[in-house]
Amino acid sequence: MISPEQFEKEIELIIKNAIREDIGNGDHSSLACIPKSATGRAKLLVKDQGVLAGVEFARRVFEYVDPKMKLDIRMKDGDPVKRGDIAFFVEGSSQSILMAERLVLNAMQRMSAIATKTSEFVRKLEGTKTKILDTRKTTPGIRAIEKWAVKIGGGENHRFALYDMIMLKDNHIDFAGGITKAIDKTKAYLKENDLDLKIIVEARDMGEIREILKSDGIYRILIDNFNYEDTRKAVELIGGKCLTESSGGITLETARSYAECGVDFISSGALTHSVHNLDLSLKAV
């Protein structure tokens, strides 16, 4: 995974670019009718049920827009919320509050949706050793906050991007001329470039798992699109030689059954690509 320092840079870039995109050369609606000296207070009102996420991100947005704004935080990231809850109050320049409003809401609504979906998977997997992972199926430009939301919801992050872990999937394997060739070329590449990256290899059937197991140094085998029975057989065959991950259309309804096959991880793109935003509003008080 990326370092905390890299993650912080990603968050800073998201905020900077989002403010540039939304405000441009000025919030002319506010500039036109609200005096620069005017101050106000607003509350973050929850109008839905789920898991709250994005409070800390909101704090950073307000700070970026106007360091003089003050937050009175009443609920923290990861808290369960219901309609009528107030997550925080913000006080300061009325113009500044309005400039930050849309970014705060857009981010928190999506982050809360992701955290809520993730927490549902986590509850489904309680009592098993299996952990839920996200994927790279994230919204371009805001991956960092979406993966942050997965963590808030109790899940774990897969690799952040293409640069922090090796993942040999079907196309890599086919283009390289087979599993063993792909693995050997990868090991040579890592050695030549003095890189210390974990290697995950995807398997499409039991034969591919047997071939992967002939190579040393594999961190995890991705058991892709297997049914329950074959997943159990795959886990038994791997026998703890490396970690195991199930993926491929696994839903909230089927996750428990895959976990009971003994896999270490389940990865699901649905955590980030198939969620409905939690309903939140920023209202003047």
C-alpha cells in the first residue's frame, strides 16, 4: 500500500482540484448577494440511515477554503447515523461556508454510502477469518477518499494503484505467454529494478492454481469466478502456502458462503462502483 505521506498528498490534490473545478474565478452567486463581512452558522444534517464517513475530510476542506472557519464536530467517522442526526456545525464567513458546501456534501454523501456498504459486508463475514477488500474500480480522481471510506466502514484496502503491488490477471498471463512465464518475467523485472512488491496471481481454474503453486514467492492467489465447491477445493489445494482471495461477482448475499470456504479475503468492486449516496444536507441555522 502507499505510505501515509503519499495518501495525504492524494487528499490534498483531491481538495485542490475539486475547489478549482467548482469555484474557478469566484463563487459569483455568493459574491453577488452576501457581504464579504457576513458570518453564519450551518449544520450537517443527516437525512438517511447508514454509516457516517467524511467528517475528517470535511474538516480539511473547510480549513483549505478558509482557515478561520470553526467546526463543532458532534459525530465522528464510522458512527452509525439516522435521519435527523447532526454530524457537525460549521461557523465563519458565510461566503466561505457556501464555497465549501458542495465539495463537502458530494464527498461525504459518497464516502458514507461506501462506508455503509462496506459495513454490511463486514457484518456478513462476522465469525469467519475472511476480510473484505476493495478494488481499483473507483471513481477517477477521487480514489483516495473512496478507499478511505472503505476503511471507515471496517473493510481493508487492496493495492492503491498499479504501482504499489504486482497483480497478474488473465490478460497479463495471456499476453506473457502463460502463468509461469508471467511470474518469471515479473520476478526478473523486480530484481532488475530493485523493487520490493508483493505478487498476486489470478487463477481461472484448478490447473492454473497447480501451476502457480510451482513458483515460490507468491503472496496471494486470486481465485476468480469459482463456485463454492471449487473454492473449497482450491483453498485445500493451496493449503496455506500463500494467502487466498475470492472475487468475481460476489454479492452481499453470497459473501458468507465464500467466506465459509476458508478464503482469507473477498474482493468486491461493488463497495465503490455500486452504491447510492447517503442523503445529507448542509443547512444554515
